[in-house]
Amino acid sequence: MSKIKVLVVDDSALVRQTLVSILESDPMIEIIGVAADPFIAVERIKECRPDVITLDIEMPRMDGLTFLKKLMSQHPIPVVVISTLTEKGTDSALLALEYGAVEVLAKPKVNTKTLLELSTIELCGKVKAAAQAHLRKKQISENTATRSSDGVEPKLSADAILSKARYASMVQTTESVIAIGASTGGTEALRVVLEEFPADCPGVVVVQHMPEMFTKQFAKRLNDLCKVTVKEAENGDKVLRGQVLIAPGGKHMLVKRSGAIYHVEVIDGPLVNRHRPSVDVLFRSVARFAGKNAVAAILTGMGDDGARGMLEMKEAGAFTVAQDEKTCVVFGMPKEAIKLGGVDKVVPLTEVTKTLLSKVKIV
């Protein structure tokens, strides 16, 4: 297998050096060049087209967002934006996702060996995921994990948070739960799905793999676009009709049931499938506490998070949907769920909402 060719674009020489060092530690990645600004980046691209570009937002001569917009509308190349996660920068980072960036990450934390190792795992993984992205020209409108003794993060299952239950025949309730999981490419996919939900739809719970501080602003943006209310979940929030709860970055979210009322628990815990929040954790909790009163969709994303949880939902009587390969940015998570036999129906992105709603009661 040929190496993934990466171009690093950042105005800081120290950051460029750090990123090169991190990425070159992975035998599957090759750095083909560095650039201090987008104009130099264009020349590097002409010399050798990269498979992935890492891109800073604030740079001289041309900012990263302007460069990203031009790139994605003319010659799309998978881009991983690497930004300092400050409240001020969150809006810019979310705009980067809207403009076509595959992922947005924090600048690497290198002040300790453990944080450097975590940054290496995350950054290399995201770059390799981005290399698999299927991009089209885009028209733009105006944690600390449990670690093994060798320093490599163990891949934990949902058992680390919630044990698997035997699913007894569950009483049908008047309220349904819609559960959705997504990762790479999911910010745009979720917008498409959630915009189609009517104001009186059953309560929706969502895990989108996203860093801390991003999910609150992401929820606000979706809230402005959707008929339903969208908010970042808080511990104890009820799962209500006409409301979407998005798991906070850096926290797991579980659905629980008290009588006929569903609510969420937002908790800390180890990474599951190397993610926090984890789709498997959410889906397992929905399988246990909602069972056949639930429907679920697994959307575009790298890896297999959510695949086992979706199978458990199906075994508990829930109806399950996967986004098809043609419309996925990365057909990883849906593919794994399908392989495990946890999917009832595979549909294009534009059919996901209609398919889910066909199985629930709208009042």
C-alpha cells in the first residue's frame, strides 16, 4: 500500500516542525512538503498533489478559511484543519467544516509525553481517515484515556461504560427515541438529516465525534437551521418531542428511562472505540432502555464505532438504518454495522429522515 502524502500548511515554524514529527512517526504517512501560507501551499500542490492537507486558520496573506473555500470549490483535496480550541476560534472551526474540511482538531499538546502520545494517535488517525474521504466540488453559500503499559491507547468496548443487557420483551410506550451516530463527514450529514425533522418529531439523541467546546456551538448552528430545537445535552435532560440532544465533546451520553420518561446521562469515562463520546455507548443504552420503542441511523464515519451498538439495538427490536456508500464521505461505520448484520435498511443520505420517521409516531 502506498503512503498517504501530506502537505502541512501553518505559519508557525514550530508548529510545522511538530506536525511533521508527529505525522512522520506513522509508517503509512509521508510528508511531501510544508508551507507557511496558502500561496506557498498552491505552489507545493502544483509540484506534487497531496492526498491530505493539514491547514491552520489564521495565517498571513490569505486566511485558511478563504483558501479552504477556494480549494473545495475548484480542486477538492481532503483537509484536516488544526486550530487552537478557544471560544473565539470555535466559529471559524465550524465554518471550516461547512466549507468542506473533513476534520477539525486542536493544536497538538506536547507539554508531556502522555499528551504527545494522545495527540499522535488522534492526528495520525484523522489524517488516515481523511485520505479515504470521497469529496465533490462544494458550492459555498453565504481527554485523558486509559492507557496500556506500552503507551498505546487500548481500544475499549462499550462494556467499559455500560454492560450489555439481556433484552426482555419491552412494553411499547407512546414515546419513541431516535438515535443517530456519525463521525467523519457527519457535521454536514447531520444538517441534512435534522433539517428534515418536523417540529413534532420524537426526541432525538445524537453522538457526533467532535472535540470539546465545538458541540455547543455546533448545536446552536443547527438550532438556527432546523424546525426542531437543537441543544448540547446536559446531564438529566429529558428526551422530548421536537428536541435534539447532541452529546458534548469529551463526554459519553447514555439514554435512561424512568417510567415512561426518557432522559440522558452525560458522564466521564474512558474512550470507547477510541472515542468519547462513543456511538456504541449511546446505542447500547438505547437498546437497553428503549428497545423496540427506538429507531436509529448510523451515518458517515471512519472506523467501527456504533456497529456493535446498532446490532444490539436491532436485537432489542429497534429499527435500524445505515447511510449508503455513495453518499458517505467515509463508508466506515455504516459498512461495519452492515457487515455485523445490525442494519435493517441502507439508504442514501437524503432518504434517512423519511425512513426513520416512517417507523415512529408523529402527533
